[in-house]
Amino acid sequence: MKRALIAMSGGVDSSVAAWLMQQEGYDCAGATMKLYRNTDIGEACHKSCCSQTDMDDAGDVAFRLGMPFEVLEYTSLFHERVIRNFVYAYEHGLTPNPCIDCNRYMKFDAMLDYALEQGFDCLVTGHYARVAYDETSGRWQLKKAVDTGKDQSYVLYMLTQKQLAHLRLPLGEKLKTETRQIAEEQGFINARKHDSQDICFVPDGDYAAFLERWSGKTYPEGDILDPDGHVLGRHRGAVRYTIGQRKGLNLAMGRPVYVCGKDMEKNTVTVGPEEALFHRELLAGKMNWLSIPESSEPIRVTARTRYHQTEKAATAYPLPEGRLRLVFDEPLRAITAGQAVVLYDGDLVLGGGTILKTE
């Protein structure tokens, strides 16, 4: 009998994924990653993912399904590979996506390695995406979920061929409504539990306050500039501002203005009209070509530069050293350095990388 390790977050999706694998005849065990302690994030208790409550819910579902269950202690690795990257990115003017780093370094690296070491055949998660093997190319491929409203392929672009070969995503063919119905029918404690929306270690959404607690620094005030370099006002620390931001600028301009740039060395924030947010080109680095081999020729693609963004048509120009120049057919709003750009061909995830800058 094949064995599957279920990465259980305590939410409804991974719980139903466990049940579905049992229905396929797998011998299943559940595991939850302990990534931080509440004192690390300045909270006694909270309701985002990876909390103690989530671990308890995961354990309850595992018990109901008759599965062994354990908590894997990964706090040190999470601090090193995810939180440190998060702090570094913000301090250098980037807007990171820590969920992508968590998938990259924790779930599909450390946890998958553990699963294989323990003799499991595969790692199972509750992500809404699909894995397939293409006989013609001899490659594993990642595809969008059937439920396009819940598709999570954007945060999985960094997977490798080895990881895809040992990954099962049983919710990829299901609608979210079907998942909740199964959970209700099975009497799972989390059947009606809301999906987590926040960054797990910043449950109140105040990432600037988290940065100050974590780093022990106070980020200084500085000048807010217009595109010509004229001083318009003062900001409360450049890390507090993101590209495209309109609220909280405290500027009386008589017209809407938006954050369109930051200079961390000079400690300035630049604002301008909305049209200043639109760009046609970006440069990306750390490209991971997933469902297809790396190309040396331009490729027509569709692309997302944010999680739930509608894909836009573009031409991808592969560059040396794992970089990519992407030219959109039409200008795109608020392309942000530090975020991921993910390339598609229909349902197929071609690959993705980290946005370095607009051009």
C-alpha cells in the first residue's frame, strides 16, 4: 500500500485532501509545521494560519480519520529562510510574498524531504492546482485548478521536477463548494472555518510594526517627493509604503496621488498621478522554468504579477543568469519589485521569477 504524508494546516482544504487520499486507498499520516511561537509575533493568540488553534484542529481531523499525527518543529528554519527574507526585502524597498518563500523552503523542501526520509511515497497539500505528467516532453507539469476562483498555481511556480513527482494535489479537480460539502458530511471541526487571508506571522496586518519589533529598529521619517524631486511632505518610514498606495499619505494635493517609487538609501518616497503607475516592461530574476525547459527564444505568454490578478498577454525574453525581460501588450498597473511574476500558456504554468524592477 502506498503511503502519503498530509501537510495539514488545520484548515478545511488540507483536511478534505487527507480524506480524499484515504478514499484512493493510501495509508495516510498527518503533519503540521510549527513555524513560530506566539511571542515571536507579539501575540498571545491569533486566528491566522499556523496558530496553536490550527494545530489543534488538524489533530482533531487526523484523529477522526484514524491517522497518526505529529507536529514538526521548524521554527529556526522558518526564521532563517522566511522571516529574515521578509525583513530584508522590506528594508531594501521590495514588497515580498512570504507565502511563496514558505512553500519554497518549508513545505516543499524541508517537509517533503522529511516525508521521503520516512518512507512516504508522496506529500499531499490542500492547494487548488493540478499536477500532470507529460509523456511527450517527459516532464512533470503544474496546471491551474478547475476552480479558477480558488486557483493557487501562482504561489507554486517555484516547484522543481523532483518535487512535482512526489506531490499530490487532490483538490485541483474540485470546486471549493464541493470541498466544504465533503467536510460537512464527514463532520470535520473546521468545515465552516474561514480561509486565512493574513500573513501568518503578521496577523494584525501591521507589517511595519512587526519589522520594528523583529529588527529592534525604528524606521526614520523622510521626504515625500513628486516625480520632479520637489518635497511635498514627510513620510513615517519608507518601509510603511507600497507601490500603488493612495491612503495614509497625508498630502493635500487637490487630486489623488499614489506611491510610485521609493529610494531606501535616500529615505524618500515618490508619489505621482495614477498614470505613473503603469509600465509595459519588467525585469525578473531567479527564474524557475517549470512545465517546460528553459528557452533561449522569445515566448508568447500570459502573465500575472500579483496573486489573484487577471493574466495579461505578453512576450517573454529569456536572459542569461536566470533573468527574464517581460513586455506586456498593454501597460500594467503597479508592477511591484519583490513580487512574483508567473507565466502561463492556457492552464499550464510555464514558470516564474521575482520582479526586480520595471523598465
